[in-house]
Amino acid sequence: MQTLTYQDYLALPETVQRQEIIDGGLIMSPAPSTRHQVVLGNLYRALHRFVSNHRLGIVLFAPLDVIVQRRGKLRTRQPDLIYVSKARQHIITEQIEGGPDLAVEILSPQDTRRKITAKLNDYCKIGVRECWLVSIEAETVEVLSLSSKGIKRAGIYAFGEDVHSAVLPKLLLSTKKLFV
């Protein structure tokens, strides 16, 4: 496997294919399922509406690169959805150059605990404040608080419950609206 540098990476053609670079190696992901895309759309619309109405920042969805490590072995991640507050908008360039306030991962059947833990560790490293793990199968949203001290579960919300977020404290988001 060829090791990509940041310059090699920038020279790649633009694509809508989901791909991450882990320690310089290009990792391709299969296209998400229809259900994944429906849940992502529902989540995006709800968060975008809330963030826009309150003028809090910006909500973006994949594919979009979040740079974890540029020097040495290149590492990028592509969360399904991110929220960047006004205070952190300086991280938005051609890619996301730092930790968004919120990263959302919609779990796929091929996601192992090891793979998710590696992503969460990368998110901690770059200063992501909160991550949501959305399980389509279980119809749950697990909210994790991230810091340099580690990962702490803030809550897990089942179908019919409202998701609570420290990053977006006034958000009223019913899981019923996500998993329809």
C-alpha cells in the first residue's frame, strides 16, 4: 500500500466516495445503505434548522475531510455529520483543519468496536467536544463527551426519547423524528 503525503492527498481527484486516510493509507468505504441516508437526512435537517435559527454556526455532512494528522503519516476522518460553532469557524478551510464541536457517526454493519474506538481517539486528539453514535439497528443515539482526559458517556437515548447535548443544550431532538 502506498503511503500518501498531504500533497499527494490534495492532488487526488475530488470524489463523493467515502474514504479516509489512516497512517497514509487510503481506506475506501462502501456506499451507505438507504436507511443510513434517510436517518442522516433527518438528522441533518433537524440540526441545520436549529443551528441556523439560533445562528450558532454551520452543519455539514459527508463526504468531508476532517484532518487529524497532517505531518508524518497523514490521517483523515469523515464523520457522517459535523457541527462547527461560530467560535470554531476558523477550522473550516478546503477541509476541516481541527476538531468540530460535534461529530456524528451513523454506525454501519462493518463498524467494529475497535474501529469506532480508533475514530473516537482521533476525535479526542483534535478537540472534538462531543460525538453521537447513531445505531439504526437499535434505534438509539449514544452521546459521548470527549476531552483530552478521554471519553465519557453522557447518555444513550432510545426510540421515543429526546437527545440531550452539552454542545447544543437547547436542542429538542426526538429520536422518533430520526428513525421514521
